[in-house]
Amino acid sequence: MAGRGGLLMLENFIGGKFLPCSSYLDSYDPSTGEVYCHVPNSGKEEVEAAVEAARAAFPGWSSRSPQERSQVLQRLADLLEQSLEELAQAESKDQGKTITLARTMDIPRAVHNFRFFASSILHHTSECTQMDHLGCLHYTVRAPVGIAALISPWNLPLYLLTWKIAPAIAAGNTVIAKPSELTSVTAWMMCRLLEKAGVPPGVVNIVFGTGPRVGEALVSHPEVPLISFTGSQPTAERIMQLSAPHCKKLSLELGGKNPAVIFEDANLAECIPTTVRSSFANQGEICLCTSRIFVQRSIYSEFLKRFVEAARMWKVGIPSDPSADMGALISKAHLEKVRSYIKKARMEGAQILCGEGVDKLNLPPRNQAGYFMLPTVITDVKDESCCMKEEIFGPVTCVVPFDSEEEVIQRANNVKYGLAATVWSGNVGRVHRVAKKLQSGLVWTNCWLIRELNLPFGGMKSSGVGREGAKDSYEFFTEVKTITVKH
Ligand SMILES: NC(=O)C1=CN([C@@H]2O[C@H](COP(=O)(O)OP(=O)(O)OC[C@H]3O[C@@H](n4cnc5c(N)ncnc54)[C@H](O)[C@@H]3O)[C@@H](O)[C@H]2O)C=CC1
Ligand SMILES: N/C(=C\C=C\C(=O)O)C(=O)O
């Protein structure tokens, strides 16, 4: 919808209707730095309206059979798929990611999220045990919890929002979703498909706006008993504080400082391109991206040379260029934050081998004010450096040598996060041993980001609380009850 100055103007989606808001935020095109869209700056009033709509829709939706809900999800998946190109274009423009990534990863995964949970909801069973000596039978039943608050970040906008909406509504909850205020467009576009898919009014409500205003109103609302959040650790802490008085159910998917552990028997022909991708895909703005690369000393020099050559080949371009490997970072503030780590690394005496401040970025004149930076490789950096400890969430990766298996496990685990790791070795025994000892919710060996949605996804330590996936999401989005029958 066109608004002020011909710019796109989004509206909240509450109770099946698009509703304007009394104030709006500017949303920027990361590839030019220009405002191109206005996003509702919602607050308490909009959350109240959404809670009312979600409450009214709950009895009808939760009493439908899983088969009926599954059919609605399947239709929504089909409609999203029919709009794949339009959604990919919008995601790429709004987020700064390449059109190729939006076409091949973000939107297909959003479609798959609905198809996957439409299917998995049909296959859950409950537990039953017997105590014959007491004449008792025990069994469990599960029921949807109620109104779910779903808060998602800006890095994989529709991908992560649908990863929450699909299991929540498949299990019979109604939802109030809040996408990041920086990337709201594809969520709004999806709302246009809900009625046609057969989603009843009030089952999916979307309120747009900032964390402190609408996010806090949502997570502290007494009638919202569960929250699924993906984002930063400080925000998760705030959500925990606000929800504590109500003992809400929480699923928190947070950041990472993910190691790649590369042994001397690794297949470098596979390892190097995959580790370039795991470091720089989506501008390094994926919580699963590699940001500490530990390489066994005997292959360190060779690895470093080949890795830097490959990183230099990783093409930074405007998001609409289908040959670009990397687009623009999300915002000016984020670009500055990422750059500040390179500055700190230099001050600490580390070497920047390629990228920021070393190589030249070539951009068309129209994109000179966009939030671009080159893939950057840091070395000669200490494990205690902030570049090796903190989540940078940009196209920056550190490479350091190691000598032994025990040493590298200890160093890889020596951060507060525990989300994802990769291990590269041709020795099967070592791969299993190291994977088991890494403090990480996910370990990919000789590969990266191959997702099996049936299995638990999430992190340990400061990387989160809880897991999501077929069974885990079902358990999170339902409340279980144990019933005992004496016969
Ligand atoms: N999955 C991940 O690991 C992600 C990590 N990050 C990390 O977080 C850093 C900051 O990015 P942000 O966008 O600021 O992340 P954030 O955690 O502030 O934002 C994530 C979502 O939470 C909402 N939010 C923010 N404050 C809130 C509050 N008080 N109550 C309720 N909701 C709130 C935001 O509006 C957004 O929808 C990044 O540089 C990166 O390091 C960011 C996005 C995803
Ligand atoms: N949570 C994030 C990525 C999840 C990926 C997946 O489920 O496949 C993130 O980057 O924030």
C-alpha cells in the first residue's frame, strides 16, 4: 500500500483486518541508506486489540482437528510458494540480503516451515503407562496453551517468523507476532494471504513496531502465557525479567560465537568453500555463522592462504545482482558496530588479512551510502580478544592455529555462547569424540547448515533456553496433563 510521499506504508493485521496506526517508523533500504517504507509504531493499545482478537479466535481454532488445521497450513504454504518471487524481491530489498539467497533459502524455507508443521502435527502420540499392581492406568493429554507471543529478528525475517507461527497455530494456539521493526515487509505481505488460505480472523495477528514499545507490551501482557523469541541475549534477559512475574513459558533462541575446528586430515577442497560460506553467508548475519576458525598448526599456513584467496572471491554486490554472494548489512548502526570490532582488533595488534580497510569496495554511485562491507579475515588474535569472545554478527571471522585435540576443545568451549560448531576431519572416531565434547547445541561435521527440522534446534549456555523442532516445538506450544485412571 502506498503512503506518505509514495512510500510503502504497512498496517497492523489484527482480527483479520489491516488497521492503520497513529504513528509510524521509517524503514531504510540497506543498499542505499534511503527511507523506503513506513512501519507502524504500535504500542499497548494495538497489543490490547490483538489480545482481544486472539482470545476470541482461540476456542474455535483450538477445537478444530489437527487434520483441519493442517489443511489450512498446507494452503498457506501453497500461496506463499505462488508468491515466492515477489516475496524474495521484497525480502532482499528490506533486509539487504542477496536476491539469490532470498530466492533459494529464505522464502523456500518459509514455505517449508508451513508444509513441515502441517505434516508433523498429524503424527504426535501421547504417553501411557500402567501400574497393574495398583489397578491404575496413566496417560498424558496435550492441549494448546493459548495466545503465543512470537518475536523475531531482522536477519532471516520471514524464515524465522514462520518457524514460530507454523508450529504455534498447528498445535491450536492463536498468535500475536512481532517481526523486527527493521524488516517488517514480508510479514505484512503474508497477512494478505491468510484469509485465502482459510486462517480464521484472530488466529494470526501481527503488530509492528519496536521492542521497547510494542515488544514489551506484548511480553508483559498477563493474557499471553508463552513467548518464543529469537534475537540478542540482552533482549532475552529483559524478556525473562518482564515475564517472570507471570511464570510464562519461554523459548529463547539467542546468539553464538561459533567455532570451526579444522584438523590436518580435513578435506580442504570442501572445507574452505564451506567455511567461507559459513562465515559470510547473509553478510555473516546468521546466528549459526562461523566466527572463530581453529586450524591445526601443520596446515595453518596453507589453509590461511587458500581461505583468504577464497574470501576475496566472495563477491559483495547490490542485493538485486544475482551474481552477488553478499549484500548490505542491516543498518548504519550495525555496520558501525561491526566495523568497530576491526578497529579494536587492529589496536590489539591483530592482522587484518583481507576486507575492511585492506581491500577496495566497488559500488555503483547510487549505493555508496548503503551499508556494505567486505568479507574480513582477522588473524594473530588472542582468545581473550573481544573479536574472539563477542558475537559480531557481520562478515568478520578470526583464524587461529591449534596443536592438539584436547587444547582445541577447551579453547572452542571458552566462550559464554554454545550454539553451533563445525568439525572438519576425515577421522570418524575423532569427529564423534570432538562433536560430543563441544559445548554446542548443534554440531555439523564436514558440512554446515544442513537442517533436519525434526530434530532439536537451539543452543546451550548463553545461546538460549529450550529447543525448537517437530517434537520440541509441539511440546513447547502445548501444555501437558497426566491423567490417572483407577480401574
Ligand atoms: N538469532 C540471533 O542470534 C540474533 C542475534 N542478534 C544479535 O543482536 C544484536 C542486536 O540486534 P537487534 O535487532 O537489536 O536484536 P534484538 O534482540 O534487540 O531484536 C530482536 C527482536 O526483539 C525485539 N525486541 C527488542 N527489544 C525488546 C524488548 N525489550 N522486549 C521485547 N522485544 C524486544 C526486536 O524489536 C526484534 O523484533 C545483533 O547485532 C546480533 O549480535 C540479532 C538478531 C538475531
Ligand atoms: N535462529 C537463527 C537461524 C535459524 C536457522 C534455522 O532454523 O535453520 C538466526 O540466525 O537467528
